[in-house]
Amino acid sequence: MNQPRKVLLLIGSPRGERSNSYAIGKFLVNKLEEKGLLPEEAFAARLVNTQKGAERLLRSVDNADIIVLATPLYVDSLPSPTIKALELIFEHRKAVFSTKSQMLVAIMNSGFPEKEQMDIALKIIQNFAQESNFKWGGGIRVGWGMALNSEPLKEKKGMTRKLTAGLSLASVNLSEGQPISKEAEELASTLFLPLFVAKSVSRLFGNRGWNKLAKDNNAQAKMCDRPCELNQ
Amino acid sequence: MKTVIFNGSEEGDLTIKAIEKSIVDQLTEKGWEVEPIELRNMQIAACLGCFGCWVKTPGTCVINDYGRETTRKAIQSDLMVWLTPVTFGGYSSELKKALDRIIPLLLPYFQSYHGQIHHKMRYKKHTKLLIIGAQEPGLDYEETFMALAERNSINFRPPAYAVSVFQRDTDPKTIPAFVEEQLKKVEVIS
């Protein structure tokens, strides 16, 4: 009898369980669990800075048949702990020859509404997959993260209806041992409202949201301070 | 005039060390003050993604370590240089840990820029930017690396910027000429 296949959810966000990366990745992995795959979770930022953590990360990667890397966009690329995780995995796979066929799937998310802002970061993950001998399982780009608010995704509900429909479709592909289809990639990466509307809302209401957060921290009057200016 | 060099290489990376030395030599000769920072030796924690530098202590990271210094040095210099091994087409984790921590240079507020939504700049003064990656022989990630640098230049808006990839199997004797060409591109030497 065949052993159940294993899926590793590797979270690249330093915010861990309180992140959009986790909310999106968890939805996909839950779907895969429903289809009989065994899930495991690992958090890059908690593992990459210690020998013990790095060993745990590499063990989890070695054990997985599918790795779902869910990570935010930081400064046009991946957060530093995520890059560190990729560096460690690459070095490990150079040293340890594996004949096991493993697939890497990437889910990027960003606060900007345009999914194209994540293209370079996604390409970096794809380059890593190629250099590290992973089969490329596809990439999803989730823009306008503010709409998700790091909460668990609910199927076919309002703002996440296209994302959850795309992830559900992706889970069917992956459970059958196939990469995510272009259709699922596109559906999951499409905003629930027209891009020009999302951009206008970001400019108009996104800025109010930042002010509200600053006000909650009694910092609204200092929002535009320049503490590193030379003449201060 | 001041230059800060963020060196994101591992210990023993002779190619990047030689590039760094050549930058120091050429700019010092022109009277510049140059400060190379070996990031691997610095205590810089990873960005927490908490947005505290925007909404709690605006302009200053909530983590009190050398990451705060990198922000200060970045804005108070006339030229900022990023040195890195080309890592899957991007930057090394050592360089990136510093870059993730300089987002206090930006404001959280959104604006349209180059047709996309980006953050506004916090400071009126911007710093020239030179990005150099050293690439292993047999790899061809130059296009990805250049595109990443282009995206960064849109976000940090340097008054002049240049990006280049140095192939590690190139004769090291060519490094001074290579560096000179890059420094000309960012208009710090003529």
C-alpha cells in the first residue's frame, strides 16, 4: 500500500501564524489534507538562525513530497529569513543527493494591488527551485493583502471568493501530482474587484488606515518625522 | 562626500572583497569618506513585519540594534553601495537583512508612481545607489538581478543609480576598471 504523500507548508513571513502568508497557505494545505495528504508546518524565521532549527527545517523539507512556500513581498523580494532558508536548503541539496521527486509551489502576497509587483520575487523562487532540483509546481501572486487582514480564509466569501476558488482548483491539481494549472494560478491571483478601483481605494482609504493605526499608537502627529535628518 | 557600502557577502568571498577594496581606493583618492560595513559581522535582526517604524515610532525601527544604524547611514550618505553574491537572481540573506530594515526611509502612505502603487518617501534628500552582484560561472541570472535592482530604484528613488553583475571567473585584474565604470554611471567620478 502506498504511503500518503506529505505536504510541507513553509511560512516565509516573520509574523508567523498572524500573517496573510499563513492564512492563504493554510487554506491550500487544509484542502490537500482533505484529499489525503499529510500536512506539516515550518516557520522560516523561527528556524534559520540556530543549528537545531536549520536541521529541523532541512528534515521537514527532505520528508515532504510537496513544499508550499507562502511568503510576503519585502522590498521587492523575499524577507531575509526566507532567503536564508532557501540558501540552507540549496546547500543541503548540493551535499545530499536525492532521487525523490519533490515539487515546490510558491504563494506570494503583497500589500500592493498589482500582482506584477511580485513577479521578480516569484522568479527568484523559481530559480531556486531549478538550482535545487525541485519540480516547479506553480506560483500564485496575491495582491492587496490589506483585504485579507491575516484572518483564516472562508470559502467563496466576498473579497476572497476568487482566491479561494483558485486555491481549491490548485489543490485538485496538486493532489493528482500535477503542477498548479494556469487557470488556477490566474484565478487565485486575480483581485475580487477591478485593479483601477483597488488602486484608487489604496490611495484614498489605505492612507486613512495608516493614520488610524498611528492614532491608536498615539503617533499620528509624528507620522512624517525625519529622525535621521542630518540637521537634527 | 560620504559613501556607505553594505557588503552582503560571506566570509572568504575574495571577489566581493576585491570589489569593495577598489571602491574604497578609488573614492578615497577623490577625497570621499567611505565606510564599508561587513553585514555578516553586525547584529541586525530580521524585520518583524510589524509596521512599528511607520505607526509606532515613525522613521525608527522598533528593534534597537545595528539595523537602526543602517537606516541612518543610508540617508546620511551621498552614495549607497550594495554588494552581494547573486543568489537565485536576487540578493543574499546577509544583504537583505539590512535592506528589510531600511524601510523607515519610506512613509506608509501610498501614491501612484511609474503607473503602480508605491510608498511615498519620508526624506526629501535621496541617496545615489550602486548595486553590484558577483555571479558564479555557468549561471545566468543577470536579467532577474537587473530587474530586481530596477524595482528597488523605483521604491528608493535615488538621484542616480547603476547595477551590474561581475562574473566570478573574470580576471580579477579587471576589477578596478569595472568599478571605475560603475562609479562613473552613478556620477560620483568623471
